[in-house]
Amino acid sequence: MTNALVVIDVQESFRVRPLWQAVSNPAVVERVGVLVDAARAAGDLVVWVLHAEPGSGGEFDPARGHVRVMAGLEPAPGEPIITKTSHNAFTTTNLQQVLTERGIRDLTVCGIRTEQCVETTARVGSDLGYAVTFVTDATATFPIPHREAPPGQTVAELLADPRTLAAGDVVTRTEYALAGRFATVRTVAELTGSLTGS
């Protein structure tokens, strides 16, 4: 076993936010599930990463009860569950130690948000010497407000603002930024030969 599937921030914290209605990939849980099943069948390590913001009072505060893997996915006994407080899955965790102890050299990454925690983990993983595969259609993200957008926009206002960066454009930009530099970009079907939830 030299490959690990790293599932990043597929957690209920996102589903309880109003912005979830604008998610780029409503089938993300199902597609991550396909990757998890394939990784287990191949004998690869599956690592679950959750994002926490203790004391924030928001959806990522563990005290609120949302910092848990989304319904429809279930870590198996022995699969590491790591909690991070930074955007990438390495800086504030023992992820690199977990991977080193198991002889992992290749990482397959998926999760939420495409351009934030998943992309940042891919970049840092690449810099640490891992061969990274980025499974774009097993990631999800949201439209991004313009830097001059007023704070507290509703989802409707965000979507109506012509300066908003559409989620599809975010995903495309991430693929361009990673491919050939930090990761190999693949789809669920390319990796497993199957795709559900299309």
C-alpha cells in the first residue's frame, strides 16, 4: 500500500449553511463514496479530514455538533480521522506522520471546498514530495463573492451580483492551476471505471 485517499472536509458544517443550496456538485457525497469504496477494495488507506474552528460559535465550532462526516459516508474502523484548523490538511495535524508511518507516497484528494482546503492540501502535499491526484468531480465548492461585495449578502444577492465568481469558474481555475504543476487531475470514472450521481 503506497496510496492514500484523503477525504477533506466532507462534513455537515457545510450542509447547514444557507450557501449549500448553491453547491457546485450536489452529488459530492455519492462520488466520494465511490472513491472510498474503490480505495478500500484496492487495500489503500482512507484518511478522513475534518475542519474545526473551536470557540468560533459558527458551523465549524465542534461545540455546535456539525464537525462530523456527512451522512451517507462512514469511516471504517481503523481509518484515521484527523481534525485540522488550517486550510491545508498538513500544517496543524499529524497527517504527514500518519502517511510516513504507512509508507504512503501517492495521495488522491477529494472533498470540500475545491479551491480552498482541497487545492491547498494538494499543493502542500506536492511540495512535500507526494504524487498527488486531484479528483475534481469528487470535490465541491460555492460561488465566491467579489472582494468589494458588501458583507452579509444573502445567497440570492450573491448569485445576482455580476461580479460573483461562479462555482464552475472556480473549479476550472483550480484545474488549470494544479494540472501539470501540483497534481494530476482525474475524474471518478477515470480512476474507478464507474460513476454514480451524475
